[in-house]
Amino acid sequence: MARREKIWKIWFTVLVSVCFLVSAAEAKYSGGMGEPNDPYLISDVNDINEMRGEPNDWGGSFLMTADINLAGAGDKPDGSFSTAVIAPDTDNSSRYFQGTAFTGVFDGNDHKIMNLTIDTNGAGNDYLGLFGQIDPNGQIMNLGIEDANIIGGYHSVKLGGLCGENYDGTISNCYVIGSLAGGYNSYDIGGLCGRNYDGTISSCYATVNMTGLYHSSSLGGLCGKNGGTISNCYATGKVTVGDHSEYVGGLCGGNLGKIFGCYATGSVSGGNGSKDLGGFFGVALARLGGGKHALTANVNDVGTCSPGRLLTFGSPLTFDAVKWFDTRNVYRIAVDTALRHAIDLVIRWCHERVVVDTAIATEILDMAVGIDVVGPGI
């Protein structure tokens, strides 16, 4: 009997040890199973690097439990990254995303990631940011990124502090602080998101000083190009581009989507031969806000502009034409006039920044009639 009991104790010990080893082998990150009610826990730089190497997990749920410093954590000898940290593009020979996109949920839990540095060393790597591409169902929320430094190369496409492209995903309550530079002939570059394609961005901001070299296109303080919906966001960074650049704005370089309750305060400047530069966007072919509301543009005291001059445009606005009445120095904006032209009025007057905030928009005239926009000196 004693011998049998001893054998059972040995087997029990072996069984417990095996279960422990199996459990340890299956454990990932700092805990969790990647489910909505039991997310993977991201607590340190080791967890970020583990996540970087596990594309099969990018459809799961993640929760940060502490601030994380990425200084020296990259794949290059100097400690920087050469591609996006999560969901990078794997082939920069095509402007389309090649790789595994992020389709899960990443909740920063009001924590921040610090010292994110991506440097392509002149290579034209695309889809740069903490996340390369966020696809439908992908959600990034409650996350701050501070001291980011992202440097693209020749013909780099889709660069942002948080993500290169938000492809029908959702970004909410996030911010980026840092700097971002595109190489020659680069486009779709934004402080938060390079391109927002049918995605939703809400309650976010970017304080990112941005630089584009010769022939840059679609650069914005928050988003390089917007084709989705952006609401209650702002950008305060400076945007500077080189010669022969186009579509550059304080908030978005180009807008093909909808924007509500947003503003930008950073300066926008371009080199020789540059065009379509604006304090809010560089070019827009879609509507800002909606319903019978006014779009209010506060023109700052620059050049011939008067302090506090208020310009009111009819909204919603879509592509049409602008008529010039030189005898009255008045632009008459038809109801279906492109917002691009409306902003262009301010650019021609001020050549600097415009603060636009639809949150303070008020109901105006019946939208069946045109709206007079009066310039300085009237």
C-alpha cells in the first residue's frame, strides 16, 4: 500500500509539472488570452516586440497596463525601426499595402508610448507609424504617442505618427506629439494618420512638426488625406513643404470625406511653385459638416487681413464654380461650390492660417440661395 501511494505521488507531481510547463508555453505577453473580456496585457517593451512578431494575434484584443518607452527597441543597430512597429507593409515596390493589417482592438488605457523612432535611411518604405495599416474592425483607442520621430525616404507613401493608413477602422481618444519628415516625392503624410480611407477618427489631436521635401503631396497636421469621417479633432503642428509641392493643410492635406468640429492652428508654408496650401486643408472636394449650418473661418492678422475678420460660407459644399465680382470685391459662393474654393479665398487674402470650427457653426440662410463672402477692405 505504501509503495502504491508513493507511485501515485510521483505521477501526480509529474502531471502537475507537465501542466505547468504547457501553461507557461502557451502564456503570451504579460497575460490574457486576446479575448474582449480577457485581452492580451501589454506592459513593457518586450510585450510590444512580441506583438510585433505575432501577426496571427493582430485580430485579437490588447490592453496596455503601463507607459512604454521604445527607445533602443527597434530592429536597426541604432535602436530605431525601419518599418511600422505593428502591421508593417512588407513590400514597398507597390503603393498598395502588402502584409497583415491590424483588425483587432488596441486599448491604450490612457497610457502612452514614448520615443517611437522610425528611420528608413532614405529607402522608400511605406505605411509607417506605430501601426502600418488598420483594416475594418480594427480599433485603436485611449493611446498617446510622445516624442515620436518618423523619417521617410524617397517616394515614401502613407506616414503617420499613429498609423500609415486607417482603412475603414476606428481611432478614438488618441494623440501624437513629435516630428515627421517625408522624402522627395512622398505623399499622404499626417501627424496622426497618413491616410484615412473610409475610417473614423474622433477626439484626437496631433502636435507634430512636419516636413516634406521637393514635390511632396497631401500633407496635413492631423491627416494627410481624409476619405472618411473626422470629428472633434485638432492639430497644432507646423507643416512645411519644399518646392513644387501641393495639397498641404494645417489639419488635412486633402479632404474627400466629412469633417466635424475640428480646427488647426499651426502655420503652413511651401516652397517655390507650390500650390493648394491652406490653414485647414489644401484641397477639398467634399463636404465639411452637414445640414443648414455655417462654416466659420476666423482669419488671423496676417498681411492684408483684419484681425477677427469673420467669413461665412454655406455648408454643405460640393464641387461647382466660384464667381468673382471685382466691383464689390465680393465672392459669391453658390450652394454647391467646392469647399476648396472657399478656403482658397482665404489663402489668397492671407497666405497663412485659418481656424475653422464647425462646433460653433450656426444656422444660416435658406440653402437654396447663394451666400455672399465679403473680403477685406469692403
